[in-house]
Amino acid sequence: MKTNLEKMLTLPCSFTYKVIGLSNPELVNKVIKVIQTYIPGDYSPQTKLSNKGNYISISVTIFAKNFTQIEKLYFELSKINMVKLVL
């Protein structure tokens, strides 16, 4: 059975993840390392600090060939200890 997200996507396609986590200089590198493990390539993450500087949001766009890649990256990114939310 297809999920709503699966129904909305026409693959292959560009797909953007937004990762929100604790503001730590290592977090961006950890996010990119996880993505590179599953979908090698050059990535240019966009970052934004929260108003108080406690959290950072990291947006990274990938080119997904199948829905399994998208699901796997959601799961793997959420396992990073500083990550609070993956959208």
C-alpha cells in the first residue's frame, strides 16, 4: 500500500530534507556524511540558526531514484543523536 507521500511523488525527483537539531558545528557534517553514504554526490546544505542560537535547521536537496532511498534517509538522519526532527 502506498503512503500519501509516495502517491504525491513522481520518481526520480529532487527531494529536500530539513533536519532540525541542536546547534553544534559537527551536525552539518554528520548529516552530509549520512546522505553521502546512501546517495553519493556534492551537496550544498543551507543552514539557519534559531533566534536564540540553540538549534539549527539544515536543508539538503537530494536526487532520489526510488522511494526506498527517501525512507531510508529519513530513518538514518533521525538516528543522529543531535537531531530533534527530520522533515
